Amino acid sequence: MKKIFTIIAATFLMTFAANAQNALNSKADSILGDYECFEEGNESRMHITKNVDGSFTGTLFWLKDDLDPKTGDCWKDYRNPDKSLRSRYVHDIPLVVGLKYNAEKKQWDKGKIYDPNRGIKANCTAQFSQNGDLVIKGTVLGIGESITWKKMK
């Protein structure tokens, strides 16, 4: 009897988690809001907004360690390949641009993500995981890397 109850409970929980993921991934505007990331010591926060053309942009608005120890000033976008952008503050840059909701795939794609630590732009997609985290995957020449963002309450 316990075994049957455990199987039923596990099935219910997996179905509930899958439905929650599908609910988040089935509405274009569910990506809107503030997110935080605690990966690889890069504690940061990003705000995702919707543009007039229906695409989405994620702008960095907070960094835990935002001061450059050399200058005492906020970090600047020193590694940007565009030299004219190297004087902008990192905590104000758009990290994700041009994401568009793809209803068929139930994900956001056709965007670009920028990594200010390396000065690299990559193609990106975004999708909510089963636990409700936003997973953004960037790829350059077929090589991919994902970063997980938790939605702030």
C-alpha cells in the first residue's frame, strides 16, 4: 500500500511540476520581471522588459562586487569589443537583447546575450525549468553555456 501511495504521489508531483513549467513557458510575458543569479561568484540581478516590437531585453542593474579595486569606481565594460562602449558602467548594460517568444517551441529565442567578463556576444535562447528558474543558454559556433536566473519575488 505504501508503495502504491508513493508512486501516486511521485506521479502527481512530476505532473504538477511539468504543468507549472508549461504554464510559465506558454505565455510570452511570463519572462518579465527581476531575476538574480549566483553562479560562478557573479552575483548579479537583471530586469527583463518588453520592447515595442514585442522582443525582450534583460538589463543588468545590480552587482555584488561592483567596485573596481584598481580605480575604486564601478566596473566598466573594459572588455567590450566596441571600444566606444568600454566607458559604460557594467551594472547598466543590456545583457540579453532581441529575445522573441516562439509559441511552437514554448521558449524565447533569436536573442543575443553579452558576457561582460569576456567581452563576448552569443546567440541565446531562454526557457523556464521545472522548478521555475529561467535558464538562458548562449551559443557561439555550436559551443553552448547556460546560466540560471531565479525570479525575485
